[in-house]
Amino acid sequence: MARSDVVNYLINTDAELKQTYLLYQDVLYCFRKKDFKKLKQVLNNINPNISNYMKTSIKTLIEFLPYIKNTFENKYHNGFIEGNNIFIKVIKRIAFRFRSFRRFKTRIMICKGLLKIKKTANA
């Protein structure tokens, strides 16, 4: 039995589950295609026969629609910067014994591959 057959069987057992699943798939499609007009249309024309959890999610999406539109229209995001900030916080948590900021900064740069360690002949 294929996965799609299992999904079709399960969603056809319950009307609420089916409507919730179809709405979820529509929202996913809008996000993948970055189609804001369709997303707005999907969120405003929801079937009342969906789960309460999905209703809460839809309310949240409607509340943040201006920000979602902004992410659809702009290709820039702060993911790289946030990743670096989290990385530095983890290094800071692990290396709490560093007394020198210079050593702390060097450790970060070595871990990020921005600085190479010179191997000595004695080692």
C-alpha cells in the first residue's frame, strides 16, 4: 500500500480531518509558491468544519499576514546572523573559563574556519 493510499484512506474516515488536511495542503502550497493573494484567499474562505487546532493556527496566520507578505516579497532574511548568534552563545556557554576576550574571539574564528591553527614542528 502506497503512502498516498494510506493518507487518502485516513482522511476519508473523518470529515473534520479531511477538511483540515486539505486546508493545510493549500496553505503549504501558498508558502512554497510564495503566492500571497492565494494565501489570503485561502485564509479568509476556510471551511468551519476544521479542527480547533487549525482554527487557532489560521487566526495566528491572519494576525501575521503583513509580515508573511514581507517575507514573500523580499529575498533577504536574518537566518545567517541568527545562526551565528546562537553559535556564539553556545561557545560562550561551553567556554565560560575564558578570561580573555581575544582568546574567546580566536576560538570562535577557529570554529567558523576563519582562522587556521599553525602546527609547530615540535608537536
